[in-house]
Amino acid sequence: MSNPANLNHRHCYLFTGNTAQIYAAFSLVSNGQDSILICTHDEAIYRDLNKRLNTDIRLFKQIKNTLGQTYDAILIDVTSGVSASVIAILAGAVRGDGIFAIGLPDQPEQNWLNQEDQEMPRYLPWPYHPDQIKSHFKRYILNQLIHPHSPFQYIRPQQIDRLTPPQNHTVQQPQHAMTLTQEQKVAQKSLLTSSNVTHVLIASRGRGKSTLLGDTLAKWVKAGKKVAVTAATPDALVALRKQYDDQFSSFNVSSDNKDEASEMPFYAPDTLLLMEDQWEHLIIDEAARLSIPVLTALLDKSKQCIFSTTDYGYEGAGRGFGIRFCQTLDAPRQGKSTPLKRLSLTQPIRWGENDPLEKWVNNTFFLCPPFEAHSNTSEQSATQLISTQQGQEWLQEPEHLKVTFSLLVNAHYQTSPDNIRWMLDDPSVTTWLSQSDSPNKAAKPAQTGITSITTNPQVINNMTINSVAIVTEEGELPDDLSQAVLEGSRRPRGHLVPQSLMAHEGFIEAGHYHYWRISRIATQPNLQGQGLASHLLEQITEAAQTKADFLCTSFAASPDIVAFWQKNGFISVRLGTSKDKASGSYSLMMVKPLNSIAEQQSKQWYTLFLKRFQTNLLLCYQDLSAALIIQLIQCPHQTISPANLLISEQDKQDLHLFCYAHRPFDTIRAALYNAFFQLAYQDKLTARSSLDTLLFDAVLGRETPFQLKAAKLTGRKDLHLALKQTLKREIFASPKSQS
């Protein structure tokens, strides 16, 4: 067997015993290391045990701040609780030939699986308590740790005295600026020679993104370029800053201004956006930790933006970040289209090729690259098999778990390894799978530098999982708890939709109903647009008919996603008043009634939603796009006719004078607003029409010169004429336009 030290692979240990024994074992194997991290739920006991000054001791909740940092040795004590994200993040923070250890109680099969877990409450909705629920996720993780192909050496308490540092293990020596690999040099050449191109650099952990960017930044500063670098937190730039400092110190800069010149030009994102400066080059590192609107706004601050981020969910973003953000960048903005170039790095830098720990993390948390399907999307089988999975059933169907979670990582913006535990341990969660007959065609894996896969995991027993939906049960809260939620004095875990309808909309009756919430829904990318997700929703609706009052959902609102849910019979009941930090969008809640009582209730909620939205649109949502406004107002089913949406006779008279006489525009804006709200509700405006969105923006007083130019309107006179033509056609039923 090859020595991991010779291959620059990490050394992995599974220590069992009490805290003192785990620490003793870790101290022996990490003896002589410079940078050490211990992650634990019990910080005090490790501070008492630890006598080394070079050891950083952190709680689980502090670990996200280690993104971008590197350690020689890491211990994660999961005795009191386990987190998938913590393991995934820290496995990427230990260097090649370093130590990665996990601590467990002795005889974990008996002592660990059955003891209470401090992380468990995060995944359980009211009224469940950790001592009531057996953790299937802990069973899953233990299986992975002790699997015959696991890279972890299983060390029991009686073996600790015989431990020594790994054979031929070397202590990492301080390094000056790292020399770029050929792959990094190719990427850097693109950055240095394409000054008016937006670059997106996406790669797995340990591929040298920060080294590349730090080196490039130093070259720009030395050349006198006006440059800036930003990230969600300064802590995320430790590796980038080190390479920048080391590289800059090697330059021939006069001692008089060397300190001033070598200071890395870091600015917080909000500071950058407030500054009037324009930069020649702007680096945004760990970009997935910032919202898409912030990233889009940063585009206007520089001629050349470089967005860098880790792929496959390490920042809790999923591949959906790369997909969605690149789509945003590809779309023209204000009539301008900036060339976009995607860069990737595949060769591991922080550790050696085919590192066993990296393979274990990718396989355990399904962070492997997605597959490129070769099947013809028009040849899908008409046979659809619908099934469900829950809790322990996943342990019996590990391939289903792998495919399902990989699909979610690929499709959703906020999918993290912790969602695996949610799927396995939350008793209110059921995952629905849609499978179809699989064509006898192979699928090849996407090209990466991680691992080679020769079979298609999407195909199981000749059936392809094409769509998945995660459903959580909510509601049926006691009267006293509902009243407390309404008053804001209690906020029990879970029950997102009924709690929000009570606490934010004042719908006390919302707590009484039983809901099935569609928390996630996704379809294989090559099979989208064929109605598979809608078919899955139909099956869920049929199953819920006798068990729940409503289907419901909550998501970051955009016109296309709202249209999807409307098409499937859902109506809007609440729009959040603040933007989601990750997506940068407002959260929308929608419901679909499943019985006559629920239908009457949903009509009341929807009527109030429209009434409040008509007012709040002017108070809270000035930045809401006209396309989304129109889509939200539309009611495809036309089952409700709120009286407040019908424009008054006085409004009609005022608008008639505007259209056919000489009534000034500024005197009829209130009537115009009411009219366009009604037209959107009646589906006489469409979110996909650039003219309709322009006219709605004009009604709100926020049209832009770019919109006028795109609609081929030369000024306000043309704009008013277009408004009159729409009113004549839709309100006064006059097909001929009159000036």
C-alpha cells in the first residue's frame, strides 16, 4: 500500500473513547504540527486539556468562518452531536499530508447512536424532541466511517498508547509565494489579457483558486492598476491574502512606499457599493456567500469582475449558484451585454491527486459532479412510477438517496450537506420520487479532476429518477400556541407557512389547518420542460386529498417560478417584506386548497393578499420588477373577483378624459394605477411582454431610458400614447387607437 505522505494525501483517524482519550490520541498523531484546529460542542473541557499555544478551539456554529483557511491538523469531536456541513467544510481545510480526525465515544454502536444529539433540535419541528427520535443520519455517518473502504483508521482507547505520528509524515515548512501550476498559469493568462470580460471561476475545494487570485492581484497592484477585492468576510481571504503578501514581498518595490503599496485592497461588499470609485479589476471571492442582487450590483463597479466560488455545496449554495448566476450574467443588462468567460481548476493543490478523504467526503455527502445525460429528451417513457422515501427507508435504498440529493445539489441554490440529515431525521419529511423507464443509453460523468465514475447512478433497476419533491407536514397547532404565535410571544420550530400567516398576516385560523408543504422540487436538467414536476405534484395532490387541507409552498419569487406554481393551482397568500439573504429575492407563500372549506378560506386569504399588495406595492416593494408584479397579480383560474380590484366609475371617467380629451397624465395616476392592477389580474397584461412591463413601470413612475429605447418609444409623448392605446383596447373596448 502506498504511503499517504508520499502521495500528499491526508491521514484520517477515527478516535473512540472519552474526551481525554480522544484528545490524547489526537495530540500524539499531531505532535509537531504548526496550525491545529479542534471543533467541539464542549469548548471548556478542551481548553482545560490543551496546553499547546498553536491550537484553535471552535464551536460547531463558528466553523463556516474557516472557509478559505488551511490547517495542518484538525479534530472534530462529534460525541455530543454531528453536522454534515462541519465535516465537509473542515475536510477541505486540512492540507495534504495533514491530519484529519473524528472523535466518538467508545463502542459507538451502543453509546453514540442512542445518546441525545445537540445538533438534532435544528432538524425537528414542534412538538418533537430529540429524545423521542432515533437519528438515522447518525447511523448513516457511522456506516460511512467504519466502511471497509473508508480512509479512517479506527483507533480504540486501548490502542492509544501505541500511536505515533504517521510514518514518513513531514511537518509543513513555512513557504514563500507558491509557484503557479500550468493550469493556474493558463487561467491567469485569461485574467491578465481579457480586461473587459467578466470571469467566473468555479472549482472544488483545494484547487488553488485563492493562490491564483492572490498572485494575480499582486501583479495588478505592482503594475499600478486600480484594483479591489471583496468577500462576505475578511476571514474568507486568508489564503488569498497570504499568496498576495508573499508574492508582493518578492517584487522589487522601493522601501519608502512598499508598505503602502503592498496593503491588500480589501473592501467589504456594502462599502464597495457605496463608493463612487470605478475599478479596473474587481475580485469577488467565495461569491456564493453573497446574494445574486449584490453580485449583480458589483458588476457595475468594474470593467473586469472576477467571481470565484467553491462548487458542489461547500458554502451551502449547491451547484444551483453557478447555474443561476451564470444565467444572470449571460442576460443583457440595461441594453449592454458583457462577455462572460467560465474558468475552472481541476488539479488538487492543497493535497494530492485521488485523495481518499476527498473521495470519502464527496461520496458520503453526494458532492460529486453531476452527470451529463446523453438520452434524447423527446424519447421519455410514458410509464411513470411514483414512490416515497422517509427516515430509515433511505438506509435501505442508498442509491435512491445518492441520486435524490445529487439532483437537489444540482438544482437548488441553498442545498447543503446538512439537508441530508433533515431528510433522514425529520419525521415530518417525506420525499417523493418520480421514476421512468430508462433508455439503454450510457451517461458519461462531467469532466473533473476528482474521480472517475463509469456507471450512471441515476438509473436504478432500469428506472431513472427524473423528478423529486420533499414534502413536510405542518399545522394543526393547539389554540393556545396559535394565539401565542399570533401575538409574537412564541415561535415553535418548523410549521413555516401557518406560523407566517398568523404572525405576519394576522390569520389566526391558519394554525388550525393541516398542510403538506412542498419544500423542494427538482427535475433532472435534461428532462425539464416536459411536465414531469407538474405530474409529480398531481400525484402528491391526489395523495393529500384525504389527509390535508392545503398543499403549500414558500420560495424566492421570480416570474417563471410563480407562473409554474400558478399553473399547478396555487394562489398567493403572503409576500415577505424583506429579501432573502441568499437569493436576494422576496419570499412568496402560496397555497392550494384540497377541500371545500379550505377553498373558501383560501379565497379570503387571496382577496386580502391582493388588497394589501396593491397598497404595499407603493410602500414596501419599490424594487420589485414589473414582470414579477404582473405575475403575482394574475389569477389564472379566475375563481375570485375581489371587489377592490374593480376600478370605480370615477376612475373610468378620469381615464376616458385622459384617452380622448386633454386630461394631464399627472392628474390621473391614481386611476391609472388601479386600472393596470385590474388589467394584470384579468390576465390582460403579461409578464413576458417588454411593453407591458414598461407601461406598468411607467404607471409606478420608474420607467428608464433603456426601456423606452427597447420599446422603440422616443419620449414621454410616445409613452403616454402607448398607455392610451392599452386603456382604449382593454378598458373602453376600442380597437382603433386614437391620439
